[in-house]
Amino acid sequence: MIYTASLSAILVFAVFVGAVLALSFYLGSKAKSASGYFAAHGSVHWFVNGVAFAGDYLSAASFLGICGMIASSGYDGFLYSIGYLAGWIVALFVIAEPIKRLGRFTFADALDAKFDSRGIKLAAAISTLVVSVFYLIPQMVGAGTLVRPLLGLPHYAGVLTVGVVVIFIVSTAGMVSTTWVQFIKGSMLVVFCALLTVAILNRGLTASPDAFREALASEILPSGTIVEAKGGWRDKPYVRLVHDGKVTIWRKNGERLAETQYLSVRNDGTRIVNGEVHGKGDFSPVGQILTLPDNSTRTGPIGPIEFFRTLQDSTIVLWKSEKILDDEGETTVYYPVPTLGNDILYPGTTKDFAGVRGDDPLQKLNFLSLMLALFCGTAALPHILIRYYTVKDQASARKSTVVGIATIGLFYVLTLYLGLGAMTSGTLDPTNNNMSAPLLAKSFGELPFAIVSAIAFTTVLGTVSGLIMAASGAVAHDLMERYFEIEWTDEAKVRAGKMAAIVVGGIAMVLLRADAWSLTV
């Protein structure tokens, strides 16, 4: 499969981005005061704000990253989303009402309400800026990942597109526009992921043992046979094929490198499939079920619970990777590992969650610290905290949190189906797990691929706009007005907030571009 742009993808993308910009331009006239720009006048309905919470929170990491981790490692990837969701319980019972009661525009307002300390103001403002800027970078990475298959553009074009569009959104209408963009995006994300899940269940599961064996070797050679790599890739005899079709890679000195070999990627980006060199943009889709229960080859339409029961009794191909360093540089070897479905659906198969199964106290501590970081980090995200100021009272803050929990929880359940669907549908790119959900959608046609990719792109837009709004408030309100005690009119404060949004967005783009440049040197 090759990443190429399609007309439908370009049209859908243009419609989505155009609608976002039009909405921002329309709402720009409604946010002239500081209260309107930073807090949407506190007039957002609690239900709209709750769904906007989900739109703000369900970032590129939640959509692209979680689906990719589930597709590559199974249930362990889903454990990350459980940790994220647990943070919202903390927000509901500990944060929601005090934030709304004690503050006006930013997290620093509430934190400093009873102390009136310049040190607290400065620390809160700087922490908000640091978190916002570094959180912006992975979101823009997600945008760059999407534009290549969606529009056929290079990675940096996605970064620039997100940066320019989001700066326009924030600098025109502020929190009013950001709220409605996130509400619409959050709604569409959940709806289309639900439709994609229904399509996965309706298609059912299919076993492809023959395709798996053919992918590993054109013929099954006797155990101990030594062959040379094809297509000019490493002309030394160090690849050994064993009797069951698996390929074991050895160095010339007899050192074992990997259990099996199918797809390799050189450090210059060229790809080697079964020893044959391909272009940088090519990949062979993978992700198969070797065996289904009762030796059947196809389930047909399947129910949501039966989906997991069937996978539990199946054998599925997971993809692992090894890096090889030699005279030609670094090559990453991706190799298939047949795995029992029961192991995939049971936590503790990966290093991060090994403490779930093992008895090693250090591994258990590692697991507990990771989960603690996930839900404490969620409850303290600056772009989430400022959303409590967009509703009228404390009761509305609490209700909007409940709606956010329900929406986010439903979405994360759907990601489990999407990730496992990508793992078993034959559309997985093992070199780029972040594309698991869009490529899964592509297996149902170009239009679903275009829609899901465009929604993923607007997901990035919504999260980035929220982060830039938080950073804008930290500069204009916390630093300039409250720490440096600059007295200015509402109009001047809004203007300062818009300038801060432009600067913060520019810094994030420069940092990401500098990082990308350093990796290519």
C-alpha cells in the first residue's frame, strides 16, 4: 500500500478546515471583552461544555496514539486510556467546583485566590506556558503524520497548516470559537468512531494463514537452510529460515538478532520487504489472524461481546522490531510473532505493564507510578482547567465534567475495537502505528478514510487551540496583568492575549521544525 493523496480526501479536508475557519470568523464579533475572549462570557451551556471537554481532551495522542498502541500491543495500549479517564474522576470530585468558585480566567486565579502571592502567580504562569508549549509539539507531529497520506504533502506542511489555522482561530474569537470547534469535533469524533466500530463488527473476522506464510518466504525451506538476502540488501549469508516458515536473523559471528523477519526499514527511509528494496513511500499492509476458533476461516457479522470472545480463542500476528547496526548503518527489522489472543487481551504483555503479572516489586512500582502520572497529569492539564470558566456556575461545572467523562469513556471503549480491528484487518503499517485508525478506515473505502483522517486533523486543531488559549491567558492575564501589575483596558488585554497566541504558536512550530531538522542531520 502506498501513501498517496486522493481527490475525495482533499475535498473532505478542505470542507472541514473551511467550516472551522468560517465558524471562527463568524464568532469573532462576539468576543470583544476580556471575559468573552478568555472565558466565552461564562455563558456556555453545561452540556456543550461537557462535549467540548471531550473535544479538548481527545487529542492526537488519544485518537491516533491509543489506537496505534492497541493495534501493536493489545490490551496494554488500552490501559493508558484507563489511566487518562481516571484523571477525570479527580477533576470531578476535587477540581471542578473550586476552580469555578475561586477563579475568573486561568488556573493561577484559583490557585492564588487565598494567598495573593506574586510567586504563586509566576510559578503557575510559567508552568502553564511550559506544559502548553511542549504539549503542542506532539499534537503537531500528529498533524504532520496525517497530511502525508491525506493530502500527499510533506510533514512540515501539516505542522504549518495546524499552526496557521489554530493561530487564526484563537486570535479571532478566542474561547468562544474554540469551544464550538471542540464541541463539533468531539461530537463528530465519537459518532464516526462508533460507525467505524459497527462496520468492523459487521465485517467480522477472517483468518489468513496462507497469506502469512507466503509473506515470510516464497517457499518453506528445511530447518538450517542458509540463504542470501535478495535485491541487493546485505549480500552476506546471515539469514536462516527454519522449518515452520519463521525467519531467524543471525550475524556472521553467530549472534542471534531476531526471531523472524519480514519488513525492514533502513535509516535513509528505504524499505525492504522480504529482501527486496522498495521506495520510501511503500509498505506492505500487515495484521492478520492465523487461526479462528474451530478452524473456521470467517466469522461473518459478529456482536460486540462475541468479538472479544472470538479473538480470545484465536491466534493473531503481532509485529515487533529490532534495530541492526553494521557497516551500512542502522536498519530496523520488523518481524511477525504469532500470539495467542488470550495473551493479547490480558494486561501485562509489554514492559510498561509487566508489573500487572510479575512479582518483581520494581515492576509493580513502575506500573503504579505510571498510572498515577496518567490520572494526576490529566487532572492538571491547563487547557482543561480553563474550560471550567466558560460555564455560569459551580453546578454547571460539575455537570459538564460528568458529560465529559461519559463522552470520553465511550470514545475510549470504541478505540479498543478500532485498535484490535486494525491489528487483525490486514491494513496495519508496522512502521507507523499512529496511522492505524485512518488506514483501518481506508479498508472500507476512500471516503471513510478521508472523513476519519479529516476528523483526526480537526482533533489536532481543537487540542492545539485549547493549549494556545491557556498559554495566551497565562501571558496576558497571569504575567502581564497580575504579576507585573500592568493596568490596561479590556481591549488592550484582549489584544495582548491575541499577540501571545501568535507568539506561542510560532514558538511551537519553530521548536518542532528544529527538532525535525536535527533528526535529519
